[in-house]
Amino acid sequence: MKTSTDLRELLNRIDHKGYPAYKDTRGAYQFDGYVLSIDHVQGDPFAAPSRVSVHVPGKMANFPADLYGERHKRVALQDFLIRGFAKQIEAFTFKAKGSGKSGLMCVSRCGQEILERTACEIEKDGKVIVRMEIGFPANGRTINSRELSRILFDFLPGCVKKSLFYRLLDKEAVQKTAQLAEDQDYIRKELPKHGLVAFVANGAVLPRESGVSDRPMRGAITFQAPPSMEIELQLPNHGPLKGMGIKKGITLIVGGGYHGKSTLLKALELGVYNHIAGDGREFVITDNKAMKIRAEDGRSIKNVDISMFINNLPNGKSTSRFSTEDASGSTSQATNVIEAMESGSSLLLIDEDTSATNFMIRDELMQRVIHPKAEPITPFINRVQELYSQYGISTILVAGSSGSYFHKAGCIIQMERYLPKDITAFAKEEAAAFPIPEESIAPGGQPSFQRVVKIDHKFKANDRLKMKTLGMDSVMLNHDTIELRYVEQLADTEQLYALGCLVKYAQLQVFDNRKTLAECVDILDRLLEEKGLAAVCGGSFVPSGLAMPRRQEIFACLNRYRALKL
């Protein structure tokens, strides 16, 4: 292996040369306590920054094994290290001068959720790998290696040692990170034992700072469970913790406008992820197979069996293998439910505000005026109990205008000034005075999930795939755009980039004209579980900007990929 001295000499030799001479720096160099690997060099100072990784041997990083031995602790520690490293390099970014992106130093920007990312990896022996981007300095397109030397020899070594060496870290903060992860994992494992699909701790802060900030709102009313729904858990580190347990079955969240209904649902949506200390939702824990369902006008649908909800279309079109490039609100929401079932979801999260009204309910007057035989839609209200009793799928529904779901819900929560009240008995008593007529409902039948994925021969192993994300809205693969803006449990743009990598990998390695979509996702899911995101990246290095998606989002991405052949 080359040494840092070799790198310094090389930089001196190529100073003032044309920018392509930077390519000679690729390789690994031994520094004091770590290895610096220059994995990819940008083509010019205006292109995407160069990709660099720092490798700290386990003996030098010296993190105790109990801090990373279990996956939930390892992911939490990796997240902690990324945040610390980002804080260190923030003081030096663009301190080295030059054209374009010269002097840029960046690593993944972590949000409130704790996600497994390629930006930091801790191996079984305790080795720490951090992947980042650096803009190699130039004047115009002429190398300014003296400025790069400042970055690699003056700025970076201190950042590495202050953030990746255990002996120099705040050990109490590291320990608290591990303990929080352990407590969060404990709650997840306790949910099914108590017959719960979600838990919201007393004292949780659910409102966010603003529509563009996911940080907790200052001075917000803290959560307090209704006495009838309060349970106590004995956490390994925190000790006793009380909060609201939401049981399996059908739960309705009601209340006046601006009283916190959607705020509670949003917290439950993102409760599939762990959150950092201070977020306010550290102990808002939801069944990690939960899926947010909404109407999604205009999405593509490929051979989905939506006959459970929609039948007898006037044009005679089959709904057992329904396809369209421009779905309506009702067909898209029906499809989203069936696809959630196919992905193995055990909890549906639905907000009336983002649902198709004709999919959710038909009121009494409409049933009298429009005969059931003239209505192809079996509304969700007529299937919600069946979903639970036959398929074990619970539902948490926010409703503000229709009281018909009072008859179906096993638990009814009223949000009033951001505080929940259990009004189940009262609502049931009032609902008895407003019986809803029961329509004759055709048996739903088990939806068919036998959709075989066909090979797309335009994908070739050696072809370069142009991929980019457009915020949280979509990911582009060459000329194909996968719309993901309504897949609302995606928490980070890096998850979208990872989904793009998964699509490419699946096209080349998984799809074979025989496996069903569910079988293909099973393979991808196992691969991520066993080998991590690095397994689907391809190429000679692992990019820094990927975050782990859930199984449900892999399904959602493939189902919205218009070029996928099913």
C-alpha cells in the first residue's frame, strides 16, 4: 500500500497540470491511524465531486463490541458517527479555494430518522468506513494540488480523529445512543406480545417546527395517553415508560380541524423508523410493516387484482388483472391496498383528506339513488373488517367528516388540542341512532399475487445507467421516471437513490421470466439483510449517498416503474 508521503509527492508533481492528471491519485494511502482511499476522481471541477473513503481499523477506532454487535445498535452508532463527522468537516468545506466545486467537503446529511447508510459502515471486527465527497481544487481546469493538500493533510486528519476514534469521543453520548437504540428495539419486539400495532409515549412531541422542517415544534403540547389506553413498558435502560398502546384491529382517529389528527397519523407513519434523541418521537414506535395508503391519481398500474374493491366496469374491462397508465383516485387507492397486502403489510394507515371519497364510503342517500348494481366500487368501509378478520391487516384511519366508520371501529380516539381522548363507548352509543344500511357485498376472494416479472433486454451489465433523484418526488433511470412523491413513508432522498440501484440490480440479476414480483422482492430483501446496500451498487466502489429502504418501499418503487414488464 502507498503512503501519505507518496500521495504528497504525487500532488506536487501534478500541480498546474490539466485536470485529468488528478486521475493518477486514485488508490489507497496509509495515513496515521487510518487509510485514505480515493475511489473516484471527478472529470473536471464543475462535475460531481470526487468520492473518497476513510478506513479506520478496528484496533484504532477501538469501539467496544457491545456498541455495534447487534444490528439496531450498529445502525445507531453509524448514524452517530456520520453526524459527528459531518459537524467536523462543516468547518472546512470550501476553505480550500478554486473553481466550481473546488474545496467542497461533504457527507450524508442525516434527518430526524436513523437510517442505515452507505456513508458509514462498521464491520464485524470494528473497522469503521466513512464515505464522503471532496471537490478537488483547480483554477479553471488547471490542477491546484496545494489546495487539495490542505484538505487531505491539514483539514481531514483532525476531522477523522475527532469523530471516528472512540477515545476522543464523548463516551457518555455514545453510550446513550446505544441505550436508546436498545430501548427502541425492545418496544418494537414488545408490540406483538401486547397485541399492539403502535405505541406513543407520554411526553412525546408530535408537532413539527414547520412544513419544511422536521424538527420538533418549540412549546408544543406534549402527548398524554387516555387512561383507558395507557400501558406501561419496562425498558432495559429508560426503565418504566407509559404511553398509548394502539391495539390490532380497526382504530379511528377523529376530531375537529387543526386539533392534531393528521399530526398523530404522520408520527405513526414515520414510527416505522427509529428517531434520534431530542426529536420528540423517540418512543413513537409503529409496526415496521405498516403502509400509508392514499389516492394517487395518474399512477401506472400493471396487472393488479383489484376485484376485491372494483368489479363490473361499464367497458367490460377485467379487474382481476387491471392495468392503466393513468389511474383514477379510486382505482389507485384500491391498487395501493392490494399492493400493500402483496408486500406483507400488517397495518394500513389512511387519512380521509388524501383518500378518494367514493373509494372510502357511499352514504345512505347515494345508496338509495344509485343502485348497488350500477356502482362497480365496493367501498373500503365494507372491506375493512374483512381485511382484519381474514388477512390479519389492521387499519388506523383519520376521519373528520364521515361518522359511518364509528360502526366499524373497535377503538375511537378523539384528538382535542393535540391530546387524545378515548371516546369509543360514547361514539358507539351515538352511532346506534344512525344505523348504516348494509349493502349486499360480493365475497372478496383472495387477491392474486401471481405477477411474473419479465426481463427487459435493454439493460446490459456493462452499460452505464444514468440515475438521479428529483428531491423526494422521483428517481430517474435513463429516460424513465419513477414517481414516488406519494410514497409518503420514504424519509430521505438517499432512499430513492438506493431504490434506483435496486431496480438496476434486479433487472440484471433477479428478473428471469419465472419469478413473481413478490419472489423477486424477497431476494432483494434477503440480499440487503445479509450484505447491505453495497451488494446492489455494482462497480468497483460503493457510493456514499444511499440509505436503506424498507421492503414496502421496494414494492412501491417497482409497482410505479412504468417500464417494468409484468
